[in-house]
Amino acid sequence: MLLLAFALSYLAMAALCLAIAAETFRELCADNPRFAAWFHEGLAAKQHLLAERERMEATLQERDERLRAALWASSTGTLRLDLRTGALEWDENLDQLFGLLPGRTVQTLEDFLALVHPEERDEARRRAFACMREGADFEMDFRVVWPDERVHWLSGKGKTFVDASGRPLYMTGACVDISVQKRQEEEARQRAEFERQILGIVSHDLRNPLSVIRISASTLLARTTLDERWSLVPMDRSECPDMSGATSGHSASRSVDRSTSM
């Protein structure tokens, strides 16, 4: 009860002070028109500054929303790495690109490196440490393995910022999914390798036109030899296939073979 009475007394005193200040201000304005004009100009300038500030805040919010939409549409995630402490901040898009489960987050450089494919992890660590020690920029294509064991390719780029003495401070960067591009490059490489092999075979045959004849002659010779072996088996000739021309075929194949060896 005593506290309530004290609060009411404080409010009454504040209201009295405001009334006295208002009356004093009106008297100053009445006695000094220049003061009144200066006050109203200052009040108008303050209102203008407040309106300009609200307009700038609305513009910045609109730009931020557009940037977020562009990053989402292009499957791009952004990050900021403190090169002095190793603390890492990144957005929700990177959570999706790295296949993180709900509730899991990445807060340090080592957390990030643990998500990189083992075959690229050492190289990613080397490049990240180069940013810390030398102020180098980061650029690398690497793989990540999602919890469902699917492999995705990401391309990461980062810009390192330094202080006046050249000491690295932080790095801002972005990652984008390039799995489709990598798959297309691999398919193009396989097609090029297949075409190279085909061209090699065709080119070899064109340089050696008699090789086909030699192969055909060898096949014919093998067949003739088999027919001669069948002729040594005693059986009714009426049951045997016609062997006529075997000798002439044998002689022809040997002639062709001699011609191809010339």
C-alpha cells in the first residue's frame, strides 16, 4: 500500500514538472519568435530523419528478402568463419546442402571438416589453414556424404579479410551444389574415352587392311583342318556332309595367307 502511494506521488510530481515545462516553453515561444521558429525547424528535421530511417530499414529488409530468395533458388548457402577462433556461422541453406539432420548444426571449422569426404578432407583442412595463416582465399570442389549415404558434390568459395597489419580476421563464403555438373562431366568423359577407343580401332584397321583378310584365311584354314579330321573317321559317306572343295579351300587359304604376309 505504501509502495502504491509512493508511485502515485511520483507520477503526480512528474505531471507537474511537465506542465511547468510546457508553460515555460510557451512563454519562451511567445517572447522569442526566433526560438519558436528554431524549435519547429528542429522538430521537422527530426521527423524527417525518422521517416528516412524507416524508409532505409524497409529498403534493407526488402533487399535481404530478395537475397534470401535468390540464394534459396540457386541452392546456395553462405557462411562466416572467424579465423582467429575457428567459430563458424552459416545459414539454413548450408544445412540442406550438407544433408544435416534436424537439430544438428555446425559451429566450428572442425565440425565442417568432419562433413567433407575423407578423400578431400586433408586438402580442405590445408586450404582452410592457409586462410588462417596467410590470408589466402578459399576455393575448392569437394564431396559430402549425406546420412542416407548419397554423395553430393559442392563448390565452396571464400574471401578472407585482414586488419590494417595484414592479420587474417574472418572469411565470408558460399557453397553451391554442383552434383549435376559433375555427373555431366563424368558422362562426357566416358563418351570421349569410348569414342577414342573406337577411333583407335578404326584407324588401326585402316592402316592394316590385310589384317581382316588374314583373320578370315585363318578361320577358313581351321575349318578345313577340321573337315580333314572328320574324313579319317570311318562312317557311311552318305551320312557325312559334302566335303568337296576341302582341298581347294585349304590351298586357297594358304595362298591368301602367303599373299597377306608379303
